[in-house]
Amino acid sequence: MSVSVTVVVLAAGKGTRMKSPRPKVLHRLAGRSMIHHVLAVAAELGPTRAVVVLAPDMANVAAEVESGPQPATIVFQEPQLGTGHALLVARDQLPATGEVLVLYGDTPLLTPATLRSLLETRRAAAAAVAVLGMRPPDPGGYGRLAFAGGALAAIVEERHADDELKRQGLCNAGIMAFDAARLGALLDALELRTPKNEYYLTDAVEHARARGWSCVALEMPWLEALGVNSQAQLAEAEAVLQDRLRQAAMAAGVTLIGPDTVFLAADTQLEEGAEIGPYVVFGPGVRVAQAAQILPFSHLEGVTIGPGAQIGPFARLRPGAEIAAGARVGNFVEVKNARLEAGAKANHLSYIGDARVGAKANIGAGTITCNYDGFAKHRTDIGAGAFIGSNTALVAPVTIGEGAVVGAGSTIDRDVPPGSLSIARGRQTDIPDGAARLRARRLSKT
Ligand code: UD1
Ligand code: MG
């Protein structure tokens, strides 16, 4: 039987411990904001509806939610009187039947599999509430799960817990699933708690037990529940996520020569047989096709690499770069918003921006597409099989015809016809005996 799930993401907390002007859930992990990570996991559950609770001064978070992987209704909470209050504020958005799953915006490492197990556990027990428990190495600050006769009886916040409960130590991960039909009564029963003056959502467990409704707990791997409250925890979560992404890439047939030094984005697509050298960094939006090679110390963002292409070492590929099959981009080459067609080569020290480089064209060392005149960007079009000599400046807009040859050191500011040999540089003058005469003149002056 399928039950409809409404996901509620709580994210109105200020996150002051991040000590950053940016709201906590906009901090990024593997190139994706924390709130997008949480919404992506929610999306995998195929919810009938998602709701995100924010503080009214979080317009930038609201915009991020709107561009996220799961459509969601935004509800503003003011003031922020705790997790229970956050759900009370979202009450109009909650369904009368089905299931409500509560997630936190600052818990980005959850997997859909764990959430599905939680939902299944609740359904199997027909419980009013199901919670995820965990055993972190340092339980300080977490609520504790209290059991009576083997059944979950309460969640006790650390400040209210006695030593024995603190020691037995199954902690509340914060993720809770509710039977929607019974949630309303549990929210009605919540009371303001001192000394923090908050409504604790966790009190719903005791209120359910008081009504004779069962509650269940499921233990999960604590790393999945890792909450990000500080910059150090952000880095810790990044490390966990990077490890997952690397393992998944290798399991899919990608060679990572030094996996610990490769940084992937959450959306990096690497096809089987791709080979990634050490110290390669992927920003968002990269696709690498089969048998392409990315050599060490390269940085890629928003780019597509075709089959068998070779990139780097020390290449920088910026958004809009498209490197076709078998093309090569070598050391200290920057490519932006430009397409290198099949077999084209730019092996050394060049900038190629706002351009097309035709199939098998060869770009010599030190070539620059001068794409910006201080006001606007202009395009350079290089035909198939063209040869651009070293240290050439191509002043855009400009077209180099198919098969043309441009002499080294040229400054090209007019179109070059197909098949032309074009040279645009100062002429060389040779003065016989000039060196000797120059030296004589200098010496006579000393
Ligand atoms: C909560 C749990 C605790 C659990 C811990 C796990 C309660 C009372 N306690 O404590 O048992 O071990 O999480 O991390 O629920 N939020 C709002 N509005 C508010 C307050 C919080 O949206 O008014 C959001 C926060 O942005 C955050 C989440 O709810 O995403 C949790 O809030 P937080 O203050 O971190 O709760 P904890 O004290 O850590
Ligand atoms: Mg917290």
C-alpha cells in the first residue's frame, strides 16, 4: 500500500555558530547548498508535497529553495520558538492523512534508503511517531531516546536528562516520521518549555504514549545524521560526502589514481573508463565521457569533455567549455565558453574564450583570443584544420578560415580567408656588423 508523504524541512534557525554572514543552509557541500542536498533526498522519496520553514529575513534561502530539486511551499516562522513551534507554524500545509516526515536543513548527509526504512518501520508498527536514533562519538548536545519495556517512551533533551539516560546514549538524530492523522493532536499538546522558552517537537513522543499510541525508534549510521553547526562540521561533512562520491565513481568504473586528492561535485558525471589524475577539482556541472583523461592539477566547472579527450595537467576549464572527442587541452590553458571540435589541440599556455575551434585545428603556445574590448565580449571562429602560430593575438570578433595558417607572433584583427597564410607582425631587420658597431659605440662612452 502506498502512503502519501509530506516532507517538512526545518531551517529557520539562525546558525550563529557558523560565524558567517551567509545563512547556514546556503553553505555548500560538493558544490551544492545544504538546503539543495536535503531537498534532493526529499525528492527521491517522491513526496506529495514539501514544505520548508524559514525565518522571514531569509529571502536568499527562499530563492535557493525555489531553484531546488524539489518544489516546496515556503512557510515563515517568526519568532523561532523551537522545532515544535516550526511545525505548528506549518500546520496549514500538513495533510489530514498520510505521513509527515520532518527533516532538518542542516543535516545534509541523509540517504533515501535510511528515510525509507524509517517510513516502513512506522507503517509496519502502525506507530504514531517513528524516530531515527544514532550513536555519535560525542553525544554532547543531543536529545536522548528513553525506552520503557522495550518501547520508545520519550525523547529527553540533554539539559533535562539524568546521568543514566545520558550514559546509555542512543541519541535523537532529529528526523521524525508521523502518522498525519494523529499529528494534529500531538501538536496541540505541545507546551512551552523552560528555560529555553521553546516548543520541543520531541515532546510529541511522550504525548503519543500518554494517549496509548505506539512510538518506534530505528538506529541509523551516525555519519548520515551529521549535523552542520560550525565550519569544522561543514568540513567534516564535506569529507564524508567526498568519500561517498569517490567510492561511487570508482564503483562505476572510473579510475581515480589518487582518490583522496580528487574533489567532486554532487552532480559530476563521469563515464566508465574515464581516468582522473591526482589533484583534480570539479566544480558543478561537469560531464566527462568514456576514456577521457584528466591529468593532475586541473580545475573544471560547467564543462563537457568528449570521449578520449585529454585535459591538463594544469588546465582550467570554465563554464561553457565543450571539448569534443579526442581533442587536447594542455598545461596552463584556460578555456571559457568555447568549443574545441574533434581532434583540435591547444597544448600550451593559451586563453580561448567565446570561441569555436574547428576539428583538428592546432592552437600554438601563447595564443590569446582577445574577446573583451572593455565593453563587450566578442567571438572568435577558427575553421577546421587551421594552424595558429605561437604567441598570436586574435582580436575578436574575428574569423580564421578553414585550413588557414597564421604566422607566429601575429596580431590578427581582420578575418583570415580559408587557406590563407597570414602574418601580421613587425618585420625583422638584419644589419651586417651591427653588433660590433653597437659594442664599439657603447665602450667609447665609458
Ligand atoms: C534538536 C532536537 C534534539 C536532537 C537534535 C539533533 C528538539 C527539541 N531537539 O535539537 O533532540 O538531538 O535536534 O540535531 O527538537 N528550527 C526551526 N525553528 C526553530 C528552531 C529550530 O526551524 O524555532 C530548525 C533549525 O533551523 C534546525 C532544526 O530545526 O534545522 C533543529 O534545530 P536546533 O536548534 O538545531 O535543535 P537542537 O537543539 O540541535
Ligand atoms: Mg542542532
